[in-house]
Amino acid sequence: MNKSAINPMPQFFDRYINLVEDIDIFEAFDQHTPDNIYAETTKLTELQDRAYAQGKWTVKDILQHVIDNERIMAYRAMRFSRNDKTILPGYDEELLAANTMASQRSIQDLLQEFNQVRQSTISLYKSMSGEMMLRSGFAYKSDISALALGFVIIGHPVHHMRVIRERYFPLL
């Protein structure tokens, strides 16, 4: 299913969805792999424990956040695709970030985990029919379909890599 099948476009989440082309979700997964998005591993490794300002996340923290977010969005997509209409809460990204071991891990280790999580996400989406992808539910103040959540999953790390390029790479 293509991104253009998302209707309505969910507010807040559209900032991530709109970073992905209007292509089939599986083509988007193929084009936007963790290794493609975060291909500049030498620079990421040089920056791994640095932040561009006091109180901001390190590159390792960002990678852990992207991994955590993908797990949460995939869980929501699974629930909605299976017709679960339970309203799902948002989550506190700062709380999650404060309670990880990202600082004790390497960039390579985080990217390996990200790739494993992504493979699991793709398997989840392969288990859905088109009808299931169009089913929606309510999460974080927004009515959102499983399909839209898939494009959020793809676009969210693209957004964070843009932030890394804009705010972290100048530190090198």
C-alpha cells in the first residue's frame, strides 16, 4: 500500500510521514533501512557521546530513542491492524531516554539492534493485509492507521538523522 492511501493524514505524525516518498510501504522499508539512514558511521562514532548543547541527547541517545519509538509504533500498528480499538496513551520520551544504557553501548551495537527491530517490524507488516493496514485506532491524541504508523516508523529516523546532520556534524 502506498503512502497516498493514508486518509486522514494524522496531525503531529504527519511531520514524519511526509519525509517519505509516496511509494509502497515495503519499497519504503527497503529504501530507508537503518544502515542507509545512518550510513555515516564514522561521524556517528566520533560524535557518539557528544551533544550540541547542555541537556540535549547524545547521538547514542538519539539512536536508542529511534529504536524505542519503532517498537512503540509497531506495537500500536499491531493492535490497530487487529481491530483493537483501545485508546493507547502517548509515552514520555525523556523518561525512556533517562533510563537506558545507551551511553554504555557502541554505535555499532545500537545499529545492530536497530536492524533487528526493523526486521521484526517488516515481518509484522508482512502479516497484514491491505485492509488490516487501513484499520485505525486512537494513539497520542490522534486517529491513526496501521499504514500511517508504518510510514511514521520509516520517517522518524530520517527526521533524527537530519537533526544529527544539522546540529551534531558541525561539532566535528
